[in-house]
Amino acid sequence: MCIPLMVRITRSLALANNSSYMNNVQRRTPASMGQRSLHLAPVGDTGLAGLLLLAVLLAGSPRTVASEVAAPTPVNLKQATAAAFDEYVQLTEARNADELQRGAGRLWIDSLNDPQRTQAYDALKRGETKMQRLETRNNGEKIRCPGGMIHHWAGVAFIGGATLPDVLRVLQDYNRHAQYYAPDVERCKTESQDGDHFTVFLRFRRHKVITVVLNTEHDIRYFHDSPTQAHSRSSSVRIAEVENAGKNDEREKLPGEDGGYLWRMETWWRMEERDGGVYVQSEVVSLTRDIPAGLGWLIGPFVTSIPKETLNFTLEATRKAVETNAKNQNPSADVLP
């Protein structure tokens, strides 16, 4: 898992023209989910910003918006908001489990039509990333989230010349994530490890007009599906906004009683070694407060830039870290073979 994602306010939009991925498709969830069906549709970039790790990582302490701008009123995470997010995550988890069990089409681009899929793979081989905003629905119905916003994005990158162990070494090296993913990750620490089960601490910082600092803890598990395939599942177990970060009077606000820049974050990573390298896909669902009244002008600049900026940074930083580690192990090579 690469937390920086995961990690950068949304407002509702029409679905994107490119609706090949799960567009208007309903799937039955596992028996444990009852008789509800899951609908997952892509949504275009137009007018929607994504994860407020996404705005969070771009936004900041409301005290520093500008000298003449009042801070947004602190908000509490309401039970109805949390319940809506839990439902969304439960259905998204069921869809992920179903896809992994079936085995084929592990990347979202695999559901594109033939010409689009070929173009997407060619772009990945050229070093580009491919991203898509998603939306999980219940029986085709939008999941309403009163008092909050759910942000859902997936991105894919290709790391040429790498092996699956190369990628896992970077993703699981949480004590160096502040190096790999700076400046988004400011501090990092593996708090415990039991085989492929990690608990980690990450401090996020991002500045763009305003600055937000968050202390976060995550529970992460890795799964080896085959010698060339793996996936991971990460859940935030604690997110606390930090006030006066780095100063003598630094303090944490109570989780869920803060600016609401990031209340929850869930992440799914998939890795597959083939075609002379490793494809990595990150899918992130996060929960934030809704846009504070009167601050749309401040949020506006992020609307189109945050999703791609966040996903590009996360995936490209992972690729760079893998390539740098490989070069350090083989100094005579300028790039991965």
C-alpha cells in the first residue's frame, strides 16, 4: 500500500463518457452480503475532485487559508455519515473480493474495449499512469452520505524491468516511506509486523494555499495470489488532524471532531508481474466532510487538478523508488533492464 495517496472534495456529476469499466453492470454480492447487488461505474474527471486525502493532502489547517479568511467551522463525524461510508466500503470490498477470486482482469483497464485497452497498455509502457474515478452503487442506487463526501479513485502504473519482490520491498518498507513519498509523507514508522500483517504510522503533510497535517495509523495485510501476483488491503484505524504541527504547542484534535479533511481511508493495491515488468494498481476510498458553505471558491482550484495530481504522485513515486533501489543494487545500470 502506498498511503500518500492515497491519497487529494467532491460534488456529484454525470457519469463519464468512457463508461466501459463496469458501466451499468450489476453484480450479486457474496451470500454474506444478502440479496443486494453492486453497481460500480466510472466517473469522468470533469468537475469532480476526489479524495480529500486529496484535498486534505492539498489543503491544510483552516487557520492558514489566508489572513482575511475565517476558518471553516469544525465539524463532528456523524453516525449517519459513518454508516453510509461503511456501507460503501462493504460493497466495494465485496466487488474486489469477487474480482480477485475470478482471477482474470485484475486491472480496471482490462474492462475497456479492445482499442481502448490496447491504447491504455501502450500508454503504461511509455511511463504514463491511467486513472479512473469510480462509484460503487447498491442495486444501481447511489449511496447517499449525509454530511460527508465519499471519494473513490483507481490508478495504474507499469514499472518496466521490475519484479514482484522489487515492488513489495518498497511498499512494505514503511520506515522509509517518508523518503519514498516526500513531501506528502513527513514521518513514518512500522509499529508492528507479523509476517504480511503490518500496523504503521504515517504523518501526512500537504500545502497548496493552505496546509493540513494528519497523524494516521493503518492496518495493512498483504496476500500472495501466485508467484507473479499479489494484493494488499489497508484500513485507517486512526486519523487525527494536527494543530500547530512542529511547534511547541503542537496538539492533535480529537478524531472525527476536526476540520473534516480526512475522516476515513480504505485502500486496495494489486500487483501483477508480466510483460517484462510489474503492473501496480491502487484503489482508494476516502471520507471527508462536505464542502463548507462559502468556501467553494477556495475548493474550486482543486476540483480538476487534485485527482490526477494525487494518483500521479503516488504511482510515480512508487515507480521511482523501485527503480532507484534497483539501480543502487546494480550501479552500472542507468535504468532497469
